[in-house]
Amino acid sequence: MSERIGIVAVAQTKYQKSRPDVRESELVYEVVEKLLTETGLRFTDDGTGIDAAVTCSHDHWDGVTISSWPIADVTGGHLRPEEKVAEDGIFAAYYAFIQILSGHYDVVLVTAHTKESQTSKNLIENSSFDPVYHQMLGLDYTMCAALQAKRYMYKYGITEEQCARVVVKNKKNACKNPNAQEPAELEIGDVLSSRPLAYPIRYLDKKPTSDGACAMILAREEKAKKLTDRPVWIEGVGSCYEGYYIGDRELGDCENLIKAAKSAYRMAGISDPKKEIGVFEISEEYSYQELLWTEGLGLCDKGRGGTLIESGATALDGEIPVNPSGGLLSGVPTNVAGLSRVAEAVIQLQGKGGDRQVSARKALAQGMCGPCGQLQCVMVLGI
Amino acid sequence: MAEKSLEQVKISIRVEIPYLWTAGKYLARLYNEIKENERFVANKCPKCGRILFPPRIVCGRCHVRASDEWIELGPRGTVKDYTIVYYSMKDPSTGKPRPEPYPHAVIVLDGGGLIQHYLEETDPEKLRVGMRVEPVFKPKSERVGHPTDIRYFRTVEE
Ligand SMILES: [Zn+2]
């Protein structure tokens, strides 16, 4: 890269189980207004402010096709560029990064929002499956995640206790995050005795229903330095898709995440992520995923994700803290999930983590979309 | 050897996904006024002064938060654009097909602000741009706080 691209400011709503007080535009403006106030930027057409917006939301979740129209006004989309991605917010950040790299824009706003409370997660997920095959079997992501969890446990001897440790760790970290929805001090036994959803996944192994929004501003180096004294540079990005048919995939390993991470590491010049990256904010919609994803990211060997969490390395005070924010298990909406991982990575690198602050000069954010992490994206950030 | 052609397989699914949308605080104010008082209200852009109807949080042209100043519009208005629909379309509020043909119009409310709604008049010969209309509300007991609380706009002679 000839010129670096930086994230200059991030904002998140407090994540909540339900936000019946606001519609999408009002929810998103909560975070956009924070960014405008913090940076002093305005939406302008003369190159002095925000040049364009990339948003992430989902037609099915919002119940309208072209789900970005309700937020066009609040993201500066009136007679101006606004483009939407529908997979996960981290891809919106990726898209904005590429827009700036292309030379077309200097400063781009990125947003993501979802109000999970307004519909049924199971039914929305069901509609993502092949209508002439799996949809009629009533599949949703939790059932698929259960198949992946079982495969992972069977293949490597990962235990339910090791998975439960992820819930205990992340909800405890969430107690130090003022934006977190469901912080809690739990014991492993609390997780193991929560009601079963789809064996081996229990209620507390799954991310709760959540409403919220996240936004950030990306800028070309020269402008980023003027907008903040603490820009966070996007040093590497990689993504990788996986086949649709669950049966075609080896669920016990995450080859697509391994490839996405390799691609991001190559771009960022990372050879040993465990030594070179100080903090990881990753997308664990289900507890087992944090263990499996840490393997995919190269933080331990295949099948050693359970041992890694037992060692304490991924705890808030460990060598490689994973999800100091409390992760998705503490409550972050789908679509917002990956972008909030990037936001939390930026918060850490800017030293704004408050009680959840860890020491790091490089951070990693991971987002995903689809059943069992079908589409993966990894972003390496640095100061 | 001629291959026997395969029979086509078609799958029919009815997808029903429930939603419970929230109107947010700006639309809620309009909807409550419709329900309780048969009135239309709007907010304004503090920068360009334009009327925001339906009311909303931000003026998309000026990128500024709407002012807290609320104004009343209509209830009478003038037809700006119209079409006559000759096919049956589901009425989402009842789930039943709407009898056709029916006019769908854009109406400029007195005082400003545009509302899209039906017209009572279905005779194409009697429809014209610039015609004066007024809303016909459902009885209060049937109103739920929504634009469908208005049955249609009827022609008025002034
Ligand atoms: Zn204005």
C-alpha cells in the first residue's frame, strides 16, 4: 500500500434486547451523530468532509427490500453516494477501505444496524437456505452450529466445559464494557445447566437477541492524521467463502477462516499472530466458535482451542486476550457483529478501553456470515 | 438411444415471517394525531425550512437534525400526481385484494407536505391534477394510529 487508510473514530449504541423506542433511522443517527460531533466532519460534496457512506443491513431482517433506504437521510445518502452490503458489517468496512484505496474517496462513513427483536431469528435464518431443499427441513443457524459443535468435539475431544468457559469469560469481560447488553458473573455449571437448544448447544452457549448499531469513519492517511491524533491503520484484510452444502464442508476445521487469516496476515506482514498481535475481537455467535476460530486464526494448533482457553491465555489478563469487550455472547446484533469487532479493536488500540483496556499495538477483528461461519473476514489493525 | 425426459419438479412454499416494527418517535406523533384528532402534523428543517412530512429525525438534504417545532397541515389538499390502478393488489392492512380500479394519488396538503393515498373518485373523466380533496377518516373506534385510518381523500368543491 502506497498510502495507509486509517479508522479515525468509532461509535456504538448500547446493545439492548429490544429498542421499541426508535426506528432504524433514529437508531443509526445515535451513532452517526456521535461521530459527527467527535470529528467535526459534515457530509459535503467538495472534498472537505465525508465523501460517501457504506452501510450494512439486511432486507430480510428489516423486512424491506433495499434495507438502506430508511437510513439514507441519516447517513448522508440524499443525492450522494451510499452503498449497502448485506453480509456483515466488517464487509462494509472492507468496502469503504477499498473505496479509499481506489483513490475515489478520502473519507467514508461506515454503519451497520439490526433490530433482531422485530422479527424471528429462526425464520430469517431459515429463509437463507435452499428453498427447494433445506428450507423445508426447517433448518436454522443454531441447528447447523450444533452440527459443527458436535463435529468439532468429536474430532478433537473438545468438551462442553471448555465451551462453557468461553461464556463465563466473555460475560465476565462484558461487566467492564458499558455498551454490553448482558454482562454476568457465571460459573461453568450455570452454562451447563441452562436449557438445551440443539445438542450440544444450550441457551447460554448462544448469542442473545439484540438491537443496536455501530458506525465508524475511515480516512486516507493525510486526512486521518488531521482528524485524530490516534488513527488506527488497517494493515491487512482477507476474506474467504466456503461451500453452501454443510455436507461438503469439514465442519471440525475452519479452512475458510485459515485462508482468510493467511491473506490478512500476508498483507499486514504478520508471521506469528500470537506474538505480533496483542488483542483479538472475534465473532462467537456460539461458544464453541471462539475456540474453533482461535485455531483458524493460528493462535494454537488444530484441536487445541479448548486447551488454549484453559491456559488462561485468552483471558482479559492473558497473553492474547480474546474478546475483552465480552464478544457477541454478551449481546450484539447480527450484521452489526463484525463491525463492532472492528470498533472494539480500534477502541483498544486508541487506549479508550477503560476497565477492559489491554496492552496492544496491533489488533485483529473477525467477522462472518452464514451458517457455521460460511463467509469469513479478518482485519488486522495497528498503530 | 433417445433419453426419456425428466419430469420437472416444482416446489411451492408459502413464507410467512412475522414482524413487529416500531414507528419511532417522529412517526408516532403523526400517527397519534391521526388516531386521536384526525390531524396531520409535520416537523421542519431548521436550515432550509422545508416541511418534513412524514415527520423524521433528519433533513436528508441539509444533514441536520429536525427542529422540535411541530406544525399542523391540511387536512385538505390538492392532487399533484395520480394514477389509476387496474389490477388487484393486496391491501397489506387487511391481507385481502383491493377492488380495482382505484386511483392512487400524491396530494399536497394545505400548508405543505406530500401525502400518498387513495382517492374516492374512480371516474377517470373526473380526475385531474389540481383537484381539491379532503381526507375521510374511519370512525375513531376503528382507528389504530396509521395512514390506513384514512379511508381515502374525497373531492371537495370550494
Ligand atoms: Zn433542510
